[in-house]
Amino acid sequence: MMTTALSLRRTGKTSIIVSSRRASVWSGQLYSEGGATACRPASSLFSPSPPPSSSSSSARAAILEADDDEQLLERVKQDRKIRLQRQGVISSSGEETGYLQELVYKLSKVGQAIENDDLPAASSVLGPNADAEWVQKVNTAFMKLSSSPEEKVEVETFNSSLASLFTSVGKRDVESSKMAFVSSAAALEKWIGLTGLVSQLKGL
């Protein structure tokens, strides 16, 4: 026969210990209903909270979406402001744009000469060295029209490649001249794209 021991404490907790061949412990909490005292299983005390309603989830999603829209609108405004500023700089840089147009024409002639393995002709177009007056004017334009870090990186790449082009052409090294020319042209093309000057220059 099973024996049952019941102990009550002032804390409102009760422990029911059933002694049998398979002893088990069950903890619960007392509650009163209709004058009778009963014990609620512990598992009911720790039941998971009901999932949030679909209306509250929709409200949170709407708030997040509104925040995203506001951030997107702010980025659009900032981009438009930058474009207007850039357009203003370009519009007031007619002289610098002329330097860049001369650069495009020079590189086109140099490229044709190198393609024909005519390095003396390429040298006559470039001039004596990388400190030529036209190179200095081009760098003046670069300084005025470059604003972002990416644009400035391309300027550095172009100047480095242009210096190599002068050296290779001076040494009559056809292969090195071709490589330096391609690198120079690629850097200039990327810089023009970044600055929005494509429509301002001919021969690209």
C-alpha cells in the first residue's frame, strides 16, 4: 500500500511526496476554489507566454519600414545635394575642362603611335618628361574637380602610370609603353566616370 505525506508551509507552497517503489516528487502551488484547497501542477506555472498577436507584429514591421523609408529619403536628398554641388563646380571650371580635353586628345595620339610601334612620334606628343606644362595643367584640373577619396586614388594611379609611360617611351620600350598607356587610359576613364565629366569631354 502506498503512503502519502503532505507538508504545508506558510509560503503558500506545498510539496507532495509519494512513497512507493517508484518514488517521485511533485511541486505545486495551493489555490482555493469553492472552499476546497487544491494543488496546481508546477508545469502550469512555467507555461510559455502566448505568441504576440499579428496586429502587434504588423505594427512593429510598419515602424521599421517607416524608419527605412526615412533613411532612404535622407540619402536621396544628400546625393542630390552632392550632384548639384558637383554640377556647380563643373560649370565654373571651363578652363580646367579644357585642360582635360587636351589630355584626352594627347593620349589618343600617343595610343595610335604606340599601336604602330612609332615611339618617337609618341615621345614628340608627350614632351620631354612628366613635368611638362600640359601635365601640370591637367593636375590643376584634377585638384579642383576631385572630391571623393575614390577620385583621388584614380588621380594618383593616373599620374604614376603616366610617369611610367614617359619613361618607357623614352627608352623605346614598346611593350612597357603599351602597358603604361593602358593603365593611364583606364585610370583616366574611371576618374572621368566618377566625376560625371563624361558628357563634358569628347573623344572618349
